[in-house]
Amino acid sequence: MLSAIGCESSSTGPGENDTVTVVFRDGASPLPTYLGTSDAVIKDGPDYATKSGNYGTRPVDTLGVVDIGASLYEQRMLVRFDLTSITDCGTVISALLTISVTPEDTNRTVWLDAWEATVPGTYPGSWVEGFLGDGVSWEFLDGASKWTDAGGDVLELMDSREVRADTVVTFELDTVRVQTWIKMASKNHGVLLRTRTSGEEAFLHACMRESAAVALRPALYIRYVKGG
């Protein structure tokens, strides 16, 4: 088990009284007033308007590979949670990201990969969800500054899931990386979800933080050991 910075490790391991499980979901947890989720789908497409378009306020959007004019284009999802309320120097022992989905075709398998998102090294801050068109897109982090690689910059693959008739997809995130997000908020750029291309159209519909049903909004479950 990795020890958090500044925390004492225990030779006997943590007991139940030493652990905390906290859920981050807009409008529900850790408090009903929590609005710390940022999410958006970024879309490749046949024209610049699609590539530079911001879709940060949609309650449901398409994630996957879509056929537009007999050509295939990717649509990816970015999601990030404000974790600054965790202040007791915990060592993360599990981190689960859940996304509510509706597959377009339950007879077709869609593979979803969860990557740790990042931003260009010279960029101050993180990608911007956007409002009324001014925000993250396939081309831009914030409507003006470009990604290093169009479609979103990533560091490492965290988890992969096979989706068929699922209504919820759960990703196991790397605990060391989530630990870093807690200790250094400036490193928290969240997760980029993308499908594996297979040469054919395959997509699903993902619920975003703007969903009217709170239970369908993205959630992050973190279990950690309290620090001394």
C-alpha cells in the first residue's frame, strides 16, 4: 500500500474506523450543494464548426464513433471532479468512476477506455467545460487555447470496460493518480473516455452532470485511509 505524503504508514493496515468513503456527484454528495463536476463531450467532425464546437451544457450526449456523410468520426467525453474537500491526508485505496449510459444497439459491443486527461505543460489551469459555446472542444481546451493533440491530451490508460446492454459503466481509476489529484489540485484534469475504433459506427448515449435525474449524473467514489 502506498503512503500519502506526510502520513504515517501502519504495519498492521487500516481498520474500518480509519477509512472514509466519499461520493462526489453534483446535487447529491458529499452535500446536496456540491456542484464540483465538470463534463463535456468533444466531437471530431467533417467541418471546423463541429471540431471547435462546445457541448458542455447538454444533459445527454453521444459517446463513441458516429457515421457522418459516410465517414466515421469520434466523440469523446471529459469528466473531472473537484476533490478539494478531502483535507485529512488520506491514502486512496479505491476510486470508482460511474457513468450512466444507454447503448444505441444492445447487440453491439462498445469498448470504452478511461485515460487520465492532461493539458499542455504551458497552459495555466485545466480545460473549461464551457457555457453557451465558449469552452472545451475537439480543437480547444477553453475556446481559444489548442490541445497538443486534437481530441484531448492524455497521460496513461487507467481502465477499459466492455459495454453492451449496460446502463451503468464503472471504471477503476488508478489510486496513485487520484491521490495526486487530492494532494495537488493543479494536477487534476480528470478523465477522458473514448471508444476503441473498429472501422464501423458504434456509440452510446452518456448522461452528463446536467441530467435532470440526479442519480444518472456521473459519480466518483473514493475510499481512503485517514491521515494522522
